[in-house]
Amino acid sequence: MSEVSQNTSAKLPKNTSQMRTIDVAVVGGGIAGKACALGLAQLGLQTIQIAPDLGQTVSAPQGSQWGQRIYAFSPSTQKLLAHLQIWDAVDHSRMQPVRDMRIYGDRGEKHDQLHLSAFEAGTPQLAWIGESNVIEHTLDQASRFQNKLERINDSVENIQVDSDGATLQLKNGSALRAQLVIAADGANSAIRAELGISTKEESYSQSGVVANWICSNAHLETAYQWFLSGGDIVAMLPLPNKQVSMVWSTSTENAAELLKLDQAAWTEKFSSIANGAIVKQLGLLTLNSMPAAFPLRRIRASRFIGPDDNPKVALIGDAAHVMHPLAGQGLNLGLRDVATLLHILSKRESFRLPNDKVLLRRYERQRQGDTSALLWVTDKLKKLFSASSGTEKQLRNWGLGLVNRSHFIKRRLIERALGDADFE
Ligand SMILES: Cc1cc2nc3c(=O)[nH]c(=O)nc-3n(C[C@H](O)[C@H](O)[C@H](O)COP(=O)(O)OP(=O)(O)OC[C@H]3O[C@@H](n4cnc5c(N)ncnc54)[C@H](O)[C@@H]3O)c2cc1C
């Protein structure tokens, strides 16, 4: 757990009356920031987005090389992107719908598995798997044609909140005023730290090793996940063209070893884990990207909005919460923050400004439940499957089989996995 202390904004200019003033400043250029900035501008709010990686638009991925950052996008994300009018513009030849999910326990027994099916749930798909850049590119294109949205390629160094709004000091020496600031500046959010919002933070001492593979067997539009004894989790997510995207959560030391493997060593590795089930299912796996590793941790901000007296700031995405990727939900949760915020601002009473305390409190209240539930479930699942005692091992494997036999629980699970975006 880490506490972040309040920072005094000594560098901020004193005279704010000469400064450029806008409705909303979105700090951060990840998918959450881009979607939020576009949505706010579509509401007619004069919006500026600031991030050091906004210098050029993300180019559309093409050809047989697939990006390293592959995500599972839930139906709640699809709903938001459709609302922002970009879902139809996404290159769907690079998005794979997921019809089934199969999750296997670590005893290697036939009944220790959970099968979730779109058909059984009466929905066309459970999720989509695709590259981050496909979504970012489409968001960039839409943002270019949005005249209420301006982008600044820079970092925010300081924020000072007062009764009218907030003043942001940028690295290039300039400053601007906004009625409302959206902190979408990621897991190490500078805005969160500046405002003295404390976090509960825990490192899993694990990394997520990601890589794309061409598989010789059909993946059957199925997302597979194997819990391995010892706490590792291997997910193989289907992609178009007989490819799968791997997320292997493992100890930091093992992740470093995995990054050194060549094709032959990987082939041997896959046949030696999960009793050979991965190879049996997907066939020969041929590496199709450079493997990379990302540290895994859990972070929860104690507040989702600025200080009580003058909130003026809303935290969204990883700035508010970071979770283990075993459920593939981190970004989806962040985009549900965006959906909720857009919904609240679009339905605001005509006498309320976008930075009204009441609206910001509404936002915080509405995001608490979804965030706490998802952080709790992913954390407990991760820990249950890392525990080495015989009882826990039996319990988790028995639990998978039990859930699998209950139509009712499976439906509830699918409903949760599909999520709900609240912005209409
Ligand atoms: C291995 C792995 C697999 C994952 N798989 C999935 C998945 O399948 N599905 C899913 O939903 N989620 C997944 N996630 C989670 C997902 O990656 C994150 O939740 C998501 O990328 C967070 O997006 P964001 O926009 O909130 O933050 P980020 O993408 O981190 O963006 C932060 C932005 O803020 C900018 N910034 C930082 N500081 C400043 C500053 N001072 N001033 C201005 N700008 C600043 C940065 O430059 C960047 O543009 C996965 C995570 C990992 C590690």
C-alpha cells in the first residue's frame, strides 16, 4: 500500500485572468482519455486533451504483423464506441468476436473446467479481441474532425484547484484554465498525486508476458485460459487469421526467462505445461510478434474526484483503478467510467455547470460499486489460484466444475462479463 502526499503547486502562475479558459481539460492520451475527450466534445463542451504522446495520430495497423497490445473488448466498450459513432468505422477484419470461453483448473481433471458460451447466453458474442491501435486509430480519426476538441502534445506538471475550476501548468511553460479536469493519466497519475489522493496499491510480483502466435489448429473463436499449479495463468485469446494472443501471468523471474526463449524453446515449453493441453487444443504455435512483459499490480484510488470543497477533477481509467489482467477487464472498466461520466454530464440540469459538485459526487458514487466488485473478484481469483495448500487447490477446481454445472450462476457471470455502459 502506498500513500501519495499532497504537492504544493509552487510553479503555478499567480494571475489566472489572462489565461486561456476552456470547459474541460482531459489529461492523458490512452484509450480512456481519447474516448472521453471525444465524447465531451460531442456534448458541445470546449475540450482540450493534453498528453505527451498526442504528437501524431496512431496509424492504422495493416498486414500480417499484429500489434503487441491486444485487448479483450467487452460489449459495454462496444456500446460506448457505438455511442461515440466510431464502432462502425473500426477495421472489423482485425477484430475477432469471441463465441466461447473455456477456463481450466490446475489438476488436469476433465471436470475442472468452466465453459461460457454466447449461444447459451443468447448473445451473438461474449467479447471481441483486437489491437489497441485499431481503436486508437479510429478515435484519432474521429477527433480530427471534432471542432470542439483540441489536442496538445505535452505533459501536465502541476494542477491547482479553486472554487471556479483548475489551473494546469504544462511542461512547455504555458498554463491553461479549465472548469473541469479529467485525469486519464494512467496508473502513475500525476494529477492524482498532485491532489493528494491516496491509493491502495499491491504488487502481484508478477508480469504479464504477451505475444501473438499462429496456431495450426482452428481456435474455434474461443478464448482459453489455463490456471497452472504454482499460480501462473496462461490465456490464449483468438485473433483473425488463425492467430492467438497470449497473456501469461507469471513471476517476474520466470517472465524474464520466457522473454529469452526462441521458437524451439517455446514449442518445448508449451508441450510441458498444462499437461500438454495447450498444444492439444491449438496445435503447433509459431511466434508472430516480439514477446513483451508488463508488471502486474492492483491499485485503487481512495477517491474518484478532487478535494471535497472543490472537486473539479474526475479520475477515470487506470488513474482510478488497476487490476490483474486475468479477466481482461481493466480498460473495459475504465471505459465504463467514461460512459458514466458522459451520461451524467449529458443529463445534467440546465442550471449546473459541468464541474458542479453534485455531478461529480454522482459520478463517484456510481463508479464505486462496479470498480470494487471487479477489483475484488479478480484479486480473490488470482490469490485463490496462487495458493498452494491442498484444500485451496481442491476448492478452486471443484468450484470451477460447480459453477459450470449451474446455468443460473453462469448467466450471472456472463451478464457481469458483458458489463453495462450507462450513457443513453
Ligand atoms: C498484460 C496486460 C493485459 C491487459 N489486457 C486487457 C484486456 O484484455 N482488456 C482490458 O480491458 N484491459 C486489459 N489490460 C488493462 C489495460 O491495459 C489498461 O487498463 C488500459 O491500458 C488503461 O488505459 P488508460 O487510458 O486508463 O491509461 P494509459 O493507457 O496508461 O494512458 C495514460 C496516458 O496518460 C499520459 N500521461 C501520463 N502522465 C501524464 C502527464 N503528467 N500529463 C499528460 N499526460 C500524461 C500517458 O502518456 C498516456 O497517454 C491489460 C493490462 C495488462 C498489463
